[in-house]
Amino acid sequence: VVKHPSKVIELQLKKKGFEMFPGQYVFLQCSKISRLEWHPFTLTSAPEEDNFSVHIRLVGDWTEALAKACRADELEFQEAWKMPSLSVDGPFGTASTDIFEYNVGVCIAAGIGVTPFASILKSIWYKYLNPDFELKLQKVYFYWICPDTNAFEWFSDLLQYLETQMKEQGKAEFLDYNIYLTRGWNRNQARNIYLHEGDSSDIVTGLAQKTLYGRPNWDQVFPAISNAHPSKNVGVFFCGPKVLSSTLHKKCNEYSTIKADGARFHYNKENF
């Protein structure tokens, strides 16, 4: 059990024959809390890792009770036998697992919809480093539209790890990521952000890529990707609310072309 900032806990579980694909989800049941309640959580680990994991935001009675049962607030290390027994149902598939079928991948997340992309981005990188695996993906674009800074911590740690690894391997150009903050800053924070604009790392996330403020202009994003990858199949994968999903689906159709020198966008969604 790992306790993260902003009331998030990470549960790491031993596989014992458990097989998964990136982006999938499971249902969890804790009989110590209730034998009838099963709750869905997206897997945040990659299939290549030794354990499988979920990140859980503590926002209700059941998740709060789970954190207490797992002794998440206790500072000292807890032996495994002190942990409650968890039942796992799954994993279940999502459209995100098809990302490896495309030349170019565009991952778009809104808010907590970022969770499945933790597994996907890690798995892509493991496959990219595996000389025995022929990876069709040549480029990955990642867009995260986040309503406030409270959701940044655990996922920005992952991005920072990937950023460091790719730089060390000389592959920094493989992943192009953009984080958009739509609200959640006051006047003092805005002034602090402005004063640190010249720093080498972003003051909000600690990443080399600076946080953007507002929302993406999709009428600039899609043509830019199309021009950069002529005659390629581009898989667009979205996880978030239906309103934005509808907009992105229309943009995929609008900017796809049957011409030999144009990109073809294929839309895949996971709504919540």
C-alpha cells in the first residue's frame, strides 16, 4: 500500500497467474467492508511489471473504509498478513488496448480519465525498449486536460520517470505530452507561475514540459499531427466525459482524408 498526496492510495497486488493488457480494469471486493459491494478500478500497472496495481481516490465511504482497513495512514511498514483479503474480478477490456495497431497514437484524457493511460504509457515504453518486440508505434502524443492541480501528483511522477528514461535512452522525441490546467489557481499562484516561467522545470508538475493554461485548440492540434504524419493511420484514444468525446469524434472525421499524403484518424473512446 502506497499513500500518495491528494487522498490517493496505490494498491500493489501479486499476480499469481493474473494476466492483463494495458488500459484494462478490474472490480475489487473487500469482504471485511462488505461482501456485496464490488467497485471498478482501472489498472495502472503495465503487463510487463511484476505486480498489478490500482490507484484509488478516497472520495466515499467504501474507499475511506478500504484505506483504513489497509492501514494507509500508519507510517511503519505493515506485514502482508495484516492486510485485508481482496477479491479481484477481471480484468476487463477497453478500446485502449488497440493502440499498438497504429503507426501514431494520440492519447487524450480529461480529469481522472488519465488513469488508464498510466498503464498504456508504461507498457509502450517497455515494448519500445524490448529489442525482441517489433513496435508498430512510431510516435505518441499525450494530452491531459485537468480541472485542478490536486490530480497532478501521482501521474506527474510517472511522466517524470518516463521523461528521464527517454532522455537517458536518447529517445526524448518519442513521447510528446501536453498538460492543460483549466482552473484551480488563485491570483497568488498565477503570479508565482509567471515569475517562474523562465525555470528549466514547470513549477506545478516539476516536468521539463511546461503546463499550459486553458483548453487545447483541436483545430490546431489535428492539422499539426496530420502534417507531421502524412499517409499514416493515427489512433486517437480518449477517456473522459461524453461532451468532449463527441467533439473529438467530429474532429477525427473532419481532419481525416483519403488522399495519399494525408493522415487518417481512427477514434476510440472510453466514457465515464
